[in-house]
Amino acid sequence: MKPFTRIGDHGLNEQHAQGWAGIEFADYPRLAIHSDRLPGAVGPGTTALPVEFYATGWQGMLDRSFVVDVATQAPESLDVQVIPIRLQSKLPKTIGFTFPEASDFLPPATKLETTADKSQNRMDNVITNDDADQESKNKSKRKWTRIKPPGDLVKLEDRLYFVLQPPLESLLSSAKLEFPFEPFPYQFEGIAFLFPRELAILADEMGLGKTMQAITTVRMLLLAGQLRNVLMVCPKPLVTNWVREFKTWAPEIPVTVIEGDSVKRNWIWGQHTAPVRIANYELLMRDRAILDDPDIHFDLVILDEAQRIKNRNSTTAQIVRALPRSRSWALTGTPIENSVEDLINIFEFLQPGYLRDDMTLKAIGQATRDYILRRTKDKVLTEMPPKMFRDEELDLTPSQYDSYRSAEDDGVVQLAGMGEMLTIQHVFELVLRLKQICNFDPSTGSSCKLERLEADMEEIAASGHKAIVFSQWVETLDRIAQPLQRFGPMEYHGRVPSKKRDGVIKQFKEDPSKHLILMSYGAGSVGLNLQFCQYVFLFDRWWNPAVEDQAVNRAHRIGAAGPVTVTRMMAANTIEQRIHNVLEEKRALFNQLFADVDAPRNAGLSQQEIFGLFNLTTPRKKAA
Amino acid sequence: MRVHAEHGYFGGYLIVNQLARPLEFHCTMPIKPSRAQSLLYGPTIDDFVCGEQIAKALVTKAKISPDLVITDSLSALAVSLVSDVLAVKLDAELPQSETSEKLCLPKSTNHELQRFRVSKYDFVALANSSVTETRLTQILDQLSANFEITEPFQRVTEALLEAHPIARAA
């Protein structure tokens, strides 16, 4: 309570004093007191209050000055209540786990408590003791690539295991894994993608180094003890390429090629301790019986050019799907060549039944997001030399034109007359015949394309560059080779034995007099590194732009010497131009519809479209 | 240490070797101070919860005793008041992998601090802690050349968000 001050008039009775102090002027209407000071501030004996008197004639005492007494009263004391508040004393709950490597740091008594869970050997051996002081401590900051847990990993402990690993760059450097050159950041991301996954599709565009990413991840997993035997399956022509790449990127890993007679192959299949074995698709078909052996099991099966199993019912696809394995990876630059079904069938190898034919494109995109990594050069290699396309619409030579017109007119009449007997094979035959005429006139051998190629090669050879010419026919390549002998043409196609192919590539690369290599789409469109070539000629066009892209990317890939010029040769006003127009329309349509999905943009021609090339309608099938 | 506007405080504790390889990891469940604690500790509540509660719980739980505890939060330094660990706060801009309006670093009252610069890193410690520059230098000299001290904090943050996905959704 606040002390209060009482002001009283000495000589006045208590009632008067209260009247003054309480300022109850109603009782004393003739006395007015004005003060701008607080009553408590007035001290005894002071007359600071201005007082105005109105004479009434009877109170002389009013002339006396005031005496002010000040008294202070102490407030009454209160009883203080004490309320106890219990503060939380328990520490928060924690969750956690110990990594296998911690055993070296634990005191002996607790070492026994460390659980040997399934992750025990995951990364133990990746890192050896560090003497990485060779690296400068002042190393500039760079972006770290983290290993992220795959979406299908559910257990928190397993997920945290990957989340808490150091960045890939740090792991690789302290593991003393050497590389012929520093991988690109996107390649680190590819390795970080593959490393924790049991099911994965690496679908990078051709030339981005899928091979290197797969080999480096295998290398890390082998060193970590997570893998012991890996089966690599690739097309036969690429076996030597994979062996070479393993030597480059993982020289310490022994690689065994499955080849030779059946006795030898049988023996190699039985070598369960071989860390990496390479087989080709064709061989799997021959060794199907051996693969039924219940003792055969692979920790990892990698399919290179996995589009080879896009046909679900093919024998190859069936054999590959039956391979006993723990992990399944597929490498392909074209996961969708013709339709989404291609991707569904590749997934049949990864996880049978995961994708269904009746799923929408959007649903497939969502379901596969965590399993597929797809990058394109445009997005990741911004500094890569450009790729320039030249569509050369060439007029047929007069003799070619005559032959062409005659063949097409007769052919269309013939097809139209077939009625319900007409099949797509008949149309194909006509298309192929016309395309061959567009290459060379069958009677005179003249060729508008060869004339242009010859002229271009003069310039290319004069400037010391090298070129690749693709055709779908070996006969065409032979006919090109003869008049272009002065450019030292090399040949790489189905008729060149596999054992000689590496020598061909080596000579073409190293011999300065060799300015030209003639390749068939089948043999030369995949797995070759010809980045020293700056010119690519597509002498005739393949049905599917994806195959053409594969071919072009032999030259336009990492390490490309400079801009790559791609010349797509087309005979004007012929079947070639019509095919080109249809494919371009489809590409534009898909780009518009599926810009994000990156799906059927590589689609080839449908049966209906092939019939449409000659204004033929698809014959109706008779009802059964 | 992180504080979430709705779920409260939580912290992670990663023990690594000289190669930055993980040895042990612990994290706490989110906790909220009581009303009484908030009133009593006032502006020092973050120091109490993060340092004396969460950090102490994490340090106590771990089987391995680290040579040095490096934190990204000043409030966690209070752990050195209630345990024997050497604790310093890395005075650097850390790569925050995920933060939001609701998820942030706890605040701290201004303690009396001592500052150190070892190698290329700046550290602060409580003025009355037993951290010395010599000791700090000795410990950090054992680290691998490519050990970036800021890097493991990103791992801890990711792990916290993995363990408490509700915080990621904030």
C-alpha cells in the first residue's frame, strides 16, 4: 500500500482539517484552494498553497498562516505464499546408432556392444587410412555430391546410413581411387545415384559416360565388399570396348570375358569368385542351359544397351530376366525407342510387374522417378562444342531420277493391286528399294549423295579433319569406298570380324592419312568413342531418329575436338524426304506434349505411317 | 540444433573420424520447454534447452568420447557447463540444406565468449571453457587434408530432416 499524506489546518477541528485535506469544497463554498503541487510535497511550515480569501468579517483566524503536518503510514504486511514448481529434470529421449568403423574408437568393454548389422561391410573398405595430405589444405571449395538413400529404402537406420556418409568426392579421394581424368560433377551424381540402388536405370544421353559411371560405382561397391561377382551383359561388338573401359577406369579389377567353346564357357560361368565377367546377349542364348545351374548367382547384373530387351517376349529378354541376381541395373541412352512399352519391358528386368501396360504416362513417370536417372548433354555439358545439323536435300541425278520414278510408280501400282494380301513387308521392300536408288542408280551407279560427299571430303581432308559416314547397307559403304580411296577410307561394319575392329578404330584414329571411316548403323552406332571426328554424314536415313542420334554421338561426346557437323543427306522429293517429314512432325508433337517426360520423342514410324508413305491404307484384318 | 515453430527443439550429433567418416549418430526427439521453464529461463531458454538438455543428452548417450564437439549453434555451447566436453561453435556460414520460416537455428543470449582462428576456420567458445587455441590446433591438425569442417553439418541437418520428416514438411 502506498503511504498517504494528510494535510491539516492547525487550529481547525478535525472535520475542517479533513475538509481541507479531502478537498470537500462543498462544505466551504467560499474558500477555493488551487494548487499545482501534490499534497505530499508540501512541507510543514510552508505556505506554498496560494490561498485567496473572501472577507466575511468574523474569522480572524483566517489571517493566520497554515501549518502543514505530514505523517506516513506503513502498509499492512501480507502473507507470501510459496508455490513449488517442478522443473523437468529428465533429459530428452534420443535415437541413434553406431557405425561399424566406430569399433576402433570404442573402449574395449563397449566394443562388444557394437551390433554387426547388415551395413557392417558396406563402406568399411572403401577408405583406407588417410595419407591424403598430398592434397593441399587450401583446396578451393567445390560442390559436394551426396549419396542419397533410394526411395524404396524404408528403415530409418538404413536411410541414415547413406545420408550420413561423406560426399562422394571425399570418399573417392581418401580411398585413393585414381582416375585418368577428373570426372564431371554430373558423373559424380550418377555414381551417387547408382551406389545405393539395387534397381536402377542410367539413361543418360549417349556420350555422357554411362560406362565410366557404372564402372566406378562397381569399383566402389567391390572395394566396399558389397559386391563379389558382377555380370556385365552387352552387345557382342561392345565387349572389347567394355574391357578397355575397365582397364582405364578400374585397372585393379580383373575382368573375364565369357567366350570360347562351350567347355571353356562352362568353366568361366562356374568361376563364382571372378569379380567381373562380361557376356554378350547372343552368348546368353547359347548358354541358357548353363545359367539354369542353381549355384549361379550374381550380386549385380548390368545390362548395357538395355533397349535390347525392349521386346518382352524375345528369347533374349526372357533369358536376361531369369538371371539370378541381387541387384539389377540397366544402361541405355534410349529407354524409349518407339513407345512407352519399351520402358515397361526394361522394368520387367528390374522389377517384374512394377509397371503395367494400362498405366498412364504420368503414372509411369511418377512410379519410375526414383529408379531412372536421365541427363542430356544440353543440360549438363553446357561447355561442350555444339552439334550442328545440315539437312542436305539433294536432287537425284537424271539417271537416278528415271530409275526412281519408274520404281515408285510401278511399285505403288503393284501394292495397290494386292488388296487384302498387302502386308507391311511388301511396303518395306518397296521403301528399301527406293532408298537404295536414292543412294546409287542401279543401272549407271551415279549418285547425287556421293558427289556431295566427295566434294565435302576434299575440304575435310585438306583441313586435316576426319569424318564418319553411316549407311544402313554394307553394299552402299563398299560403293562409297571405291571412289574415295584418296581419303583412306576405313570400314567398320558387320563384315569386319570382331577381332579386327579395335585395330580399325586405332588405325583410323592414329593414321593421319585416314580421313574417313565407313560405318553401318548396326555395328557403329553404339559404344564407340570417335570424338576426334568433327564431321558425320548420314548417307541414308535410319527409320528411327534414336538410332541416328546414337550414331551421331559417336563423335559428339565428351572430349569432342570441336563442333560436330552432322550432314543428313536426303534425296529431294523422294521417299526419304517423306520419311524425314513424318519423323520430324512426330518429334515436334512429342516435344510439345511430353517436354518433361522425355518419353516417346524418339519414336519411329508406326505401321500406319509406313503405309501412309504411299498413300496406302492399312488393310483391315479379317475377323477370326 | 534446430527449433521448429510447432514441434519444438531437436538436435543431432554426428561423431566422425579424421577422414570425416561417420562413427556414431544420435538425434533427439523434438522437445518443447514447459511454461514454467520458459518463464524461469526467459531469454536464456534456448541455451538451457539446447545446451543443458539436448546437447547433454546427446553427449551422454554416445559411446565414443570425441576430442572436440563442434556445433553450429551458440546455444549448444552451454553443454560445456554441464559436461566435460570441449565445445566450440564454428563461426562460419554453413550450407543449410533445408530451412524455412518454421524451422530455424535457436537463438542464444550473449555469453562472454572467447574467439579463436585456427587454420582457415573461426571458432567461439564460452569464456570460462577450457578450450585453448593450442589444444584446438592440435586436434584440427589431425584431420585429413580434405576434411571440410563445414560439410558434416549438412549431413546432420539432412539426417535430422530424415528422422523428423514433419520438420521437412514445415
